[in-house]
Amino acid sequence: MTGERTIAHLDMDAFYASVELRRRPELRGKPVIVCGSGPRAVVTTASYEARRLAGIHSAMPAATARRRLPDAVYIKPDFDAYREASREVMAILRANVEVVEVVGLDEAYLDLTGLYSPKATMRRVSTQILETTGLTCSVGISDSKLLAKITSELGKPAGLVVLRRAEALERFASESPGLIPGIGPKTRARLERQGLSTLADLRRADVKSLQATFGPRTGPWLHRRAQLLDDAPLTVSRESKSHSVERTFDTDVRDPQRLGEILDTLSADLAGRLQKRDLRGKTVAIKVRLDDWTTLTRARTVPVPTNDAMAITTVARDLLRENAPQRPVRLLGVRMASFDRPGPADAENPTPAGEGGVDEGDGEAEPQPSAGPTGDGGAGSRPQLGLDL
Ligand code: DCP
Ligand code: MG
């Protein structure tokens, strides 16, 4: 990538909680916590009031939240509502900006390179989101995905911050390296043991010694990240490249025959969508998430592009048979990719990136057991090993 880029990162504020408040405005101003009720439930979202009052945050055990803040309003997650709200938001982004990378349900990167006023564009987008959906978001504008993501945090909630790399280097010099998405507590601790406790320290560190300590990929990656350099391109959302349908069950399903029938239904649904768009694909994939959250995706390519329900479910059933789940299944999905012509960028079917991906299994709408840094652009520029993501 050459030349200066302008990238925005947009992240919805307290997303699930805000969607809940939209339909229950009488709760505004109260601490609101969205979480399940089971013994292992975690907080998915805490409203800013709950964060301020008691430091409640995503991924905290729900039991801890209830102990700290028994009088808060506790709401069970309603993923359909969050998906619907996400769809509205992402449609607005796509209507305003050509290159949009959706990450999960509540984040996106936008390429604003060459626009006359990136800030004015993003102000317009945020206003439109607020007017159309009643939800607020925060936006960071900078030179890369990495910096845009860090910058969007600075103005939360409802902020719009522009921060270019030169300023960022100064501003964050004495911050912990943990500020960088992808540098988790374990890496931070290792860095500290090397005497590298700030970004400035890390910036001055010799790349060879980082390499010796962290390995041939992670060492140079850390060195580059410390300079706040990142040239990862935007990955335009997958929905134009593939279509998928998936279903999370109310209770986990074990019976192979029942799973087969569900695949029939999902395949028929998918075929209908493809037919409506006159799309035929060659790669059929299934996604299986087990009750312990392990997620498996398997794909198979057929010789002739198809959008026929029978043809799809035959492949899907084969894939399931060959990869028979060893535990109860909580989610099943079917996906079609490798179309015979490029699909239209499709704001009607914004299966969020990462949801139902053929080759990835996170970025989900449902709470993750452990909340790692999200939206870092995935594989792009990040080493796969050595970091506690
Ligand atoms: N989420 C989740 N489990 C987590 C983290 C997040 O289910 N461990 C869900 C709920 C959040 C949504 O993803 O509402 C977006 O995550 P963010 O990290 O962007 O958090 P919020 O949007 O809630 O708050 P913020 O205003 O800090 O962005
Ligand atoms: Mg958010």
C-alpha cells in the first residue's frame, strides 16, 4: 500500500444495551446490563452508567455484576434485535461510503482516502445513524485501521476524533503497549520483563532482540506496531462474496437425523436467496458450533455452479456426516461461495463479517467466552502465533 490513506473506524456505543434502551426509554439513565441468567453467563454489554458506577464490563461473569450492582436492570440478550439494528447501521455506512469493512455486529472500517472532508462525511454518517436508528456511535479517523481503531476509543461515547500518526506517536508515548489491539496481558507482561513498559520503550527496542524474544514473526510485528505502522487493507465485507444462513437452537441438538433435517431447511432457505439474486455458487460450506463453543467449518467445491436446494443439502449432509459432531450442537449454518459472477454488494443480507465465515469462527453476535481484542482485521497483518489474543 502506498500513499497516505484515511481510514475511519466506527463503533457503536454500548451496543446491545443501547438497542434495549431504544425500546425501553424509561430505563435511560439507569445502569443497564445485558447478560444471560445461567451460572456461567457473562456480561455482554453494560451501559455507561453501569460501567461508571461499578466498573461492570463485557465478559465479566454475570454473577460478579449482580453482586456489585444488584439494583441494576438486567436484560437477557435478544440477538435478533441486535442483528436487525446492525443491518440498519451498516446499510447507512454503505449508502455513504464505497469501501466498508464490517467487523462483527457493531464495528466497521471505512476507507475515506481522497475525500475532501473525511470528518464532515463521518459527521454526516453518525447523524444519519442517530436519526434513523436512535443509536449513537463513536468514530476515529486516522491513517490506518490500527490507528483508527485506537482513535475511536478516545471519543467514546458519541465522539468523533481525528488523530494522525505523528500526533499519536507523541500522545501515546508513555502509554502501555497494551493499548495496541493484539497485545494482550501476557505479551505485555513479557515486554515488561524486558524493561519495555511503554510504547516509547518498545519503539526504541532493537528489532533483533524483539525477534530473539518473541520469534521471527511476532518480534518484527511488535516493532512495527510500536511505530503505529499498519498497512492492512480493508477487506470488503464478505456478503458480496458469499451468502449464508445459520440457526442457533434454543436447546442444543444431538440427533444426527434432526441435524440433517435442519440442514435441509437451511439449504432450502439459502437456495431461495440465491435464486432471488440469480446467483449460483460452487463452494458449499457448513458451520457447526458445539455446546462448548468450538466451531468447525468445512467446505466442498462442486464442479458446476448451483443454487438448487437439493444439490446444496446433498453436499451439506455429506460434510456433516464426514465430520460428525462429537458433542451437542448449538448452531448450524450453510454457506455458498465462489459464485459464477460477482454478487452485488448487498445491504439486505449483512451477515456480519466473521459470522458464518467459511474460514473463521469468531466475531459473533453471541458473547464470546473470553473477550479478546476485536476488529483488528483478523489475519491481515497480525501474526498467528505468540500473542495472547
Ligand atoms: N459483546 C459480547 N461479549 C463481549 C464483548 C462484546 O457479547 N465479551 C457484544 C456486546 C456489545 C457488542 O458486542 O454490545 C459490541 O462490543 P463492544 O466491545 O464494541 O462494546 P459495546 O459496544 O457494548 O461498548 P463500547 O461503547 O465500549 O463500544
Ligand atoms: Mg461498541
